[in-house]
Amino acid sequence: SIVGSQFDADVLADVLDAASPGHLVAVLDEAVEARLLVESAERIGRYGFSHALVQQALYEEQTLNRRAALHEQIASVLERLRPADAAPHAELAYHYGRAGDRHAAKVVHHGRAAGEHALALLAYEDAIRDLSAALTALDALGDGRQERPELLVLLGTAQTRAGEYEAARAAFRE
């Protein structure tokens, strides 16, 4: 549940340090049969939760410390398994953000990259989410005099394009 609403079996196997891929497949098949998970029709080894409430219930069963440790481990696995892939920037920012303030620099880096990518795709709400996370992480670092104005301009641009004019004005003023 911590890896996300959709996930790849190879990432899960690496996070769980699964010695037997066959065992993991059997467990995933069992979850599919129980209708907790659904298999992707488009990609082998891709799964998703059958409903957001299923994922949420399983997520909330974990302690805060366990969640943070797993988020950190998931981010590390994603960086290792998908080093040249631009797509996981949003996932990396999310997981490092949930892993704790000690990863704030990575949240800034990946949040900005994800925000810029989302802007290029005209996905303004995603850009706002990712750039806001980067700014929050930058505040946690306490040093962002050079990067903060750039992030605010990107955020204001995304907010303007999303029709959030008051929020955009506030970002540009700051």
C-alpha cells in the first residue's frame, strides 16, 4: 500500500528483498483473487489496488516509523531501478517527502523536475502539487535564496494556467 495505488512487481520485489520471485507472484495472484489488487491489462507485472479504500486501510495499518522507512526504501529502489527514466520524479518527490525532512534536498530536486515535466505536459494541477512540495522542502532546508524565486515563478505559472489567479499573484509577489 505504501508503494502507491499502482506499482510494478519488480519494485515491490526489490523493496521486500524477495528471494523467491515465484512466492511473490503467488502472493500477488492471491491478492488478485481476493479482489484486493487488479492486474494491469497493458503491462505485465503492473498491479493496482481495486479501490482507494483498500489501499488506505492497508496504509493506515502501518506505524508512522514503518511508513517513513518504507517510503525511503521505495524511493531508493526507484532511483536504482529507473535511473534514466524521467517519469518517476513525482514518485521520488512523494516518497522522499514522506520519508522525513532529512531528504528535503531530494524532494526539492525531484519536485522541481516533476513540476517542470508536468508543466510541459500541460498537467497544471500536478505541477502545482509537485512545485508546492519542492517549496515546502526548501523551507525545511532553510537555504534556498537562489532556488526559491525560480520555484515561485514556476509555481505561479502553473497556477495561472490552472486558473488559480489569486494564488498565482501571491506566488509572483513573494
